[in-house]
Amino acid sequence: MTANKPIILTALPVAFGEDGEISREGNTAILRKCAASGVDGAFVLGTTGEFPSLSIEEHKALTRLSLDLLGDKQVVVHVGAPSLHQVERLIHQARGEGAKYIAAITPYFLPSTDDALRQFYGRVSELSDGLGVYVYIFTARTGVTVSPALMAELAKLPNIIGVKISGETLETVGEYRKLLPEDFLVLTGSDREIGRLDQVGANGVISGIASVYPEPFVAMAAAIAAGTEDRSALQDDVNATVDGLLGDIERLKTGLRLQGIPAGHARMAVGLPDAATLALIEGLNAKYGKPA
């Protein structure tokens, strides 16, 4: 018996040089690793990509590079920002660079009402003819909640094809799934749950961990597609990488650097790994890392 293969989109970090500027060499290496990894595509310029720290010019350059190097993989360009004015500019820019898919996180920093969110995503929908749009919900980071009922309303808007839900349990993701159309894509930001998505009808994961160690996720997806029942060893591998990296930007970049990829350090102030954490990541790299 076979099952639907989970979608894996890799949430990619952005490489910076020692001066804090965008590193073309580093980002090229990160994108080439993703292109060769067996995942279905990439989610670029999102939370893992430290999007609040990027200028619109940097956003454009990285969009272009991502589309050029990821070939025919699905590339979802995140265009989220605190204001609709900014989002409109980013949508036009992404389309101009040839993007086919975009995602927009809820407005953030100031509180937002359901009516404001209806207006926000209604305008995003209007501006996105020819594009596939993912709503991006991350209440823990934005302070803005989109209820399953409101998401069901937003799913009816033209061009909106899916939702990324981060920071919620799989059971909560299932509550969204129940109210959304069958062909509407429901993706979780919880990498660990790739082996349990079928329990709630979710379609895939957007995984920051897979930017460093894609193999456990690709292997799990293949096992699910093949109908393999005993996936405990594969889940152990997924758990080990998730528990070690925690989605932390500096841990992700440390893992990449240990593989010879010049990922640099985070532009945002997230803190460096201590000696024990570095040793942990070195151990993970010995098992799961592949040199560039």
C-alpha cells in the first residue's frame, strides 16, 4: 500500500560575509546544496532567511539567484512585511524576477483584527494574478492569530493555494485542515512531524533543518510513499537533526560551515552556539553532513 509523498520545501538561510553584506558565494553554495538534495523545492527569504533584516534590493538579488539556481524546483518567495505597502512592492518585484509562487506572513508588530487580515490578504490576492500564494501563519513570532475559520475564508480568495503554519502542534494543524478544501495545500513548519502528516491530512513540511541535513527528510518521504510501516529508525534520524539544530539560525549556519559552505553568521542578534552545542553539531555532521 502506498501513500501520498509528503512535500518537502527547504526553508533556506541567507549567507552573509564577515562585513554583514550578502555573500554571493555563500548563497550560491546553499542553493546548490538544496538543488541537489532531493527535496521538492525551497521557501526563500522567510524566517530562516532573516527576512526582516533584508533591504528590498537584497530581496531582489536573492530572489533572482534562487530562481536561477533551483531550476525547475518549486521556489516560494516570501514577500511578507509589516505593511501592505511594503508587501505590494515585494509582490511586484518577485513577479518581475519570474517567481511563480509567493508567501506572505501576517502583518506583524502591531495588533491586527480579523477584518484587517481580510483586507490585507484580499489585496494580496488581487495583486497576485498568475502567482500561487501561501498564507504564512506564525503567531509566536508575529503576535497575530489566524483562526481556522478565518483561514477557511481566506482560502476562498483567488490565487491563494495554501498555508504554512508554524509554531503549532500537528493536532492544531489538523483543525485547519478540517475546514479547508481538499486541494488546498496545508504545510507545517514543524520538521519533526513529517512522518505523521497523514494523521491529519497535511500535505508537507517547510523545513529549515533540511537546509543542512536533507537526507533524513527525503528518506522519510520516500518511505511514506512506498508504504513502509516501520519508520522508527527514520524518525530517530529526523528527531536527532531537529533536536540538535532546533531551527536556530546560528546552529543551521554552523552545520553548513562544517560542511565547507561559507554560510557566515546571522545578521540578526540570535547568539552564537556554545562549546557544548558546537560539539553536538560536529557529531551530527559526522553522521548526517555531506561536504560541499
